Amino acid sequence: QVQLVESGGDLAQPGGSLRLSCVVSVTFFSNGALSWYRQAPGKQRELVATILSGGKTIYSDSVKGRFAVSRDNARSTGYLQMNNLKPDDTAVYYCTMADKWGQGTQVTVSS
């Protein structure tokens, strides 16, 4: 059974940085695409970034150039490095793989 656990969410100031982690309990982590989504209060969940099994990355326009998604196949862990954070980045961030979701981690950007 696939399980995902996110961590790293916190309160950050505008312009600051955070790194989220997603540990995935799955047999063949390296074979799967891993995605990060976020959901702000009152808004629909939106795709933030995806990293494919071969390492190709895809970003939403709202985070392109500021966020970087990566993966460590040896550790079955995905990462989302978030730089130059903005108040609009405030949301619960989720990772997903193989149609399974983590519980989410809260990111709040405020001065």
C-alpha cells in the first residue's frame, strides 16, 4: 500500500524560502511520477509541480522560476524547494503518487 508523508511546512516571510519533503512508502518509487498540489482556503486544489520518473519537471506558471521539484530515488523522497515566497503561496501542500495522497503540510507566507 502506498503511503505518503509530507513535512516542512511552516510560516515564512515574503521573499523567504522553504523546502517541503514527501517520503513515499512504495516498492518502485523510481518508476513513478510525483506531483505537488496545493489548496488555499476557498479555492480548488491546483497542480504546482510534477517530476517524472526520468527526471523531467513540469511547473505551473504561478511558480515557474521560483519553485524547484526534485527527487531522491534512493530515499524514496520527493522535495519541493520554494524560493521568493509570496502571500499567494499560502496553502496546504500535498504530494501525490500512484493516485495516493499525503495528509498535507501547511505553508503560510506572511509578514
